[in-house]
Amino acid sequence: MRKTKALLSFLLVISILFTACGTEKALSTDTDDVAVLKEQIASLEAENARLKEELEKYTSTQEQADAGSSEAETPSQTEVPEETEAPTEEKMSIVVLGDSIWDMDRGDTGIAAQVANYMNADVYNCAIGGSRATLKDGESPDNFENWSSSSLMGMCNVLAGKVDPEFLEGYPGGGVIRNVNPKNVDYYIISYGLNDYFSKAPISAASGDIWDPHGYAGALRNAVLLLSQISPQAQVLIISPTYCQFFKDGVMYTDSNMKDYGQGALTLYANAARNVAENIPTLYIDAYSTMGINIYSADQYLEDGIHLTVEGRALYAKAVASCLKYGKPGEISGNSIYY
């Protein structure tokens, strides 16, 4: 732009000088004829006007060119896209099938609520207090029309759509299970054994069939198989029963390491759960031996010798969340807590 103005100024000076020189030359002509002088002056004025007109045309054209160049050099204002809300991340879906260890507290200090917080997940607590994994004597594993067992197999049959959940009316878990969509489940947690132990349910069915759900191990196997069919995308976590103590007249007289209700000590049920988890394989927590609830910590973690205190539920929830995040199928978890 500066170079252009300098050039225009130079041209203007040249034109003026040219005009001036022409005028000076004309006036210095040796003639006394006024008419001739007037004619020369008029001619010079006309020439001067023509030069000015040409100069104005050049100036106008150059300014337009410079203006265009200036616009081209000035970066256009970038349009800022409107801010859009980030898509909401879908929460993980976890379904719990278990007994009173999970069902006893459905508030903020309950195991399910704490696991939901650790995992940032929706936890469907379908646990039913007093329930067991095994079918009772006389209960058929495939009489779906007359089904009434709230056992592990009963809950799995409801999830699979084989059994109407009406028989679960009155149980909090019975209402929760209606909201589960097996296609969206990420984890199933199977947590049974205490009531199987108390009710003298066999670890292996009398039939000798390792898949027979009248035995504790057979019920676990059947459940894992059925859940994997309805939710092939989901992982299964099996949790063994927890250590417990028994009191008489306010004094602890024995514990689950020694007490035999007819099918062996509770340690045998825990070992059976471990064998199923290792052989299928699934995720597994040895809540009996490695979680930290034992004869030495019972006063801290057990409120009645069986059910968990607030501290016990916190410990349990941390172990579950740790296994879901870091555990591997077929490996024992429960003693590695990362919270």
C-alpha cells in the first residue's frame, strides 16, 4: 500500500512538471499574437485536464485492488460451533442373585449400594433372604408352569423368561428382577451357600449328576450355563459363603469350620464354589478364607455371628468391586482389595 501511494505521488509530480514545462515553453514562444497564445493555453489546459483524468482513473483502480488485497489478507472470522452436550455414558449393569448377606441392607450402607458407587453402575439387587442355591427335595427343575422356588434356579428361570415372577410377590428382590434386561447385563453375581449349609443341602446330588440342581455345585453350574445363554456378553462372579459363628446363651461355642449340619462344614461348600468357578471358569471370590472375616475378626465384621456389620459390609463391597475390576476368570480373588 505504501509503495502504491509513493508511485501515485511520483506520477502526480511528473504530470504537474510536464504541464508546467509545457506552459512555460508555450509562454516563452516568440509571438505577439494573442489569439495564438490563447489557443496554446487552451490546448495545454485541455492536456492537463486529460492527464488528471487519467491519473484519477489509475488511482481509483489501484485503491480497489489494494482494498481487495487487504480483504484477502485479513483472515475471515472463524465460526465457533455451538457447544453440544457430551453424550451420557451408559452405566454398567450388575445383577445380584443371593441371600440375606445382600438382602439385609438395601440402604446406603448395603453391599449393593456400595458396589454401585465403586463401579459407577446400576446394581439390581435381586437377593432374597433365606434363599438357597439348591432345589429342595421334590422340586422339579423343569416344572415351569407350577414353579414356586425362590432358589437360584428359580431366579435364573425368571430372567430367562421361563417362569412368571408372580411367585416372588412380596420380596424386594422380586420387584427388582422385573426391571432387569438380560441383554444389557455386564455382570451377574451369584452369592449363596449359607442357607444350603443350614438346610443340609448336599454339595453333590444323590443322583451323581454334577449338573443336578438339587446339589449345591450342580445348582451353580446350571445357573452359570443358563445366564451365559441369556446374556452371552456378561461375566459371572461366584462368591463363596462367609465364615460364621454360633452362640449359646450369649457365648460362642462353635463356628462354621467345625459345625456340621449333615453335609459337612461350611468350608466344603466354599471349596465346591471354588471348584465350579475354576473349572467353568468364572470370576471367584473366596469370601470364606481370604476376605478377612474369620475367628479373629468376627467381633468386628459379624453382628450376630452370621450377618455382616456396617464394617463387614464395607469390606465385602470393596472385595466385590476389586474383583469385578481386576479379577480374572478361574483365579481366586478376595484378598486383593484396592480401595
